Amino acid sequence: MMNTVVMKFGGSSVADNIKLNVVAEKIISFKEKAKNILVVVSAQGKTTDGLIKDAEELSAIPTDRELDMLISTGEQVTASKLSILLNRMGHKAISLTGWQVGIRTNSIYGSAKIEEICTKRINSEFQNGNIVIVAGFQGINEKNDITTLGRGGSDTTAVALQAALNADRCYIFSDVDGIYSADPNMVTMAKKLNEISFDEMQEISDAGAKVLHNRCVKIADKFKCDIELASTFNNNNGTKVCKCIETAEVKSIIKNEKLVTFEVIKKHRMSENEVYDLYQKLLGNNVILENFKRCENQVSFRTEKINQNKVREMLEKDFLEYEINQKYLEKLTIVGYGIVQDNKIILDVIEILKNAGLEIFDVNVTQNRIEVILNNIDNVIIEELHQKLIK
Ligand code: ASP
Ligand code: MG
């Protein structure tokens, strides 16, 4: 019997009362496997999207602090409902928000980082025989204001708690039963991976696959936490993220459509100071940048689509005399240990993209991945790449 397990349930697993019943049954079945059970929940279904939309109807760029105050409520609703249900089913449970647990973060609203977790309250609730249900995705900063950890951040809450409690395992339950070699909705022959290394998982998350929050993989790697991604709705084995032997082969293909490229153009060459100024302003506004490039009279960079209003407003306010272009691009990422040493894989990818007549904007090969920026990648091409590259 394990001492402590963390069970995290994603938004689609807790979307309504019927699903909450399935989740409750799953938690109860784990009582035979572990002495202490800590549950972390996401907001129900598309609640967070809905709350953001509401806020944006009131203001194109809602104040960061207030937005966190609003969107953190979704998880609290799930945690309390699940606790009500478990108690009715005869199993002692208690729900706690991020601040009740003592999840301390820095002050970056919307993408706060966890700095410290106090486990006192959780441990005393375990002592009382409670299943502890924590609202994911949230913490408090030094002012005791609520912060959120970034979209998909409940995964990070779960793994951070696993590390803090020294729990035996963290299960990330969702409506998919693990990591696939490609999105099964896109590629019919996509296959489930039994295990994957932390490095490869990190690449998959960074590539924009929504399976696991990228920051949680870093925590898991650092504290050598065992994670298993599995389905809420069946008992099949999922995918283990662990310290496994890495074999040199392509593991997964990911397409990310959520990118936007900005080009900031000036009539004459930009001075060094202007370039630095632009870079610092973007970072100062908490915009996560990819590929910031300067070329004569223009600077270009990529960011996630969710940042686009913020960036545009900042540019229009502080960089008045510049022309601003915005383009939507897609990113294709091919992940596998040691890819950089295998030109055959890179050539195969280029060949398929060339035959499809696609315009390539950027190719970037690192130790464990190939990243290609294109303006539109058809799913048929992903199928073709899958067939060629995945054994
Ligand atoms: N509810 C938040 C989101 O939708 C956090 C999460 O689900 O992990 O991004
Ligand atoms: Mg998620």
C-alpha cells in the first residue's frame, strides 16, 4: 500500500454531476491503494474560457489582478462540489483553496510561479482521515492576493504538491488515456506511449500539446516525481513519465496553431536602444516571446495568440511611428531523443514538406526536437509524417 497519492482531474473529467460521480468512485477505489489521498481539480468543462470571455466583454484588456480573482473561482466550485458528493457517499473529504493550503507564489498574475508550499494543513487533514481536495491552478502572493499559474496550471499544482508531500505517485486523469504519438483526433493511427522520459515530455508540453502543463514537467524532473497520465473513464494503463531509457526514435508529432508573429517595422534602421527598449517592454508586460529577431529596420517575434491584444495595445501606445504587422503561423514539432544526431529524420521531414509545396519560415533543430514554422499544416501532412517517422 502506498503512503500518499495525488490524483488530478482535468476539466472534462469533472464537467457535470454525472462525471463527478465517476470521479468520486475512482477516488474511493484508490482508498485501497494508499493511506492518504490528495485530489487536485480543474474548473468544470469550459468554465475558465467562459470567465475570461465574460471579463473581455467588460474590458478588452482586463486588469491582471482582477482576472486572476475571477478565473480562480472555477476550481473552487469543482473542489467543493466533489467534497459534498464524497461526504454524502460516506467518505470524509474536505475542500481547500490555494490560499487555505498555503500555496505561495510570486506576483506575476496569470502565470505565477509556486515559491513555497506549506503542508501543515494538508497533513492535519490527513490525520483527521480526510480525503483532501485542492482547487488547482491558484495560489497567493506576498500581498495575500490570489494568483493563477497559467492556463492548464492545475497539473502544476498537482505535481508541486506531490513534491511537497513526497507522495509516491501523481496520477493526471483526463478524458484521454495518455500521451500519443500524435493527436488521435488528427491522426487515426496515432498510438499510445507506455512511457516517456522527462526530457521528451518537456518538449511535447513546450510544443503546445495540451496534455501536461509545461512547468509541471520541470518540477517533476527536478524532484524526480513519478507521474502517470491516465483516463478517468477506464482502468487501462496510461503513460508513465519517468526516468526511462531513451531510445533514438521519433516519439511524437505535435501541431500548434495558437501562434501569432508580430513584425514591427520602422522606416529607417532601428537603433540598438530602440531594439532593447522594445524587448524590455514586452518582457516587462509578461509577454512570453519566442524567436525575437532583429533585421535592419524591423524586429519580429512570436507569441501565443492569447497575448495578441496586450501586445498590440502596448506597441500602439509606445511605438507610435512603427508599422505593425500581425501574421498567424503554425508550428510543427517532432520530438524524439537525440534527433539532432540523425540527419535522416530531418531530411525525411523536409522532403515531405517540400513535396506538399509548403512555405517554410523557420526550422530549428535541437537535441530532442525539430521545430518547423509554416503558415498552414494540413492534417493529411501530419498523417504522412507519422507514417514515415513513427515505427
Ligand atoms: N481551469 C484552468 C484552465 O482551464 C486550469 C486547468 O484546467 O488546469 O486553464
Ligand atoms: Mg489540462
